[in-house]
Amino acid sequence: MANKTIEGAATQEGALKKNALAVLGIFGPENDLNALVRFPNGRVETVTRGERAERGTIVAIDREGIVVQRNGQARRIPISGG
């Protein structure tokens, strides 16, 4: 079940930036987490650690969000609405 903040954001106009990668949710066992992400083009996919996404590589997934590494720089993307 989605948390109430995300449920509310899902029905609000402009709650997610359309031109940015957004983490919609995290799921799975603690040692093998997956993330549901929305790409800037609107595509929604499940991703795992090690996959390429948004011109970078997902290097970590935890209950708070994901970490994407690009050109040697790591950037944390938290769960939207969290």
C-alpha cells in the first residue's frame, strides 16, 4: 500500500517535476531492494542496483531513495513526497 503522502501527490497537479527523475517507491527484501522510478520522459520502470538510468548508474537503493552516479559524482534522489 502506498503511503498517504504519495497517494496525495499522485493526484496533485505539478507534484512531480516533469523534467527530472523521480523515485515513486521502494520495495522488496532489505538485501535486494528495487525502486519504482519515473523518468523525465514520463516512462515508469522498476530498477535495481547496477542498472543504468538517467545517464548514470544506480549505485545504491535504500528505504529512503536511490543514489545515482554520473561522471564520478553521486546524487541521492529521495522518494517523492517522503
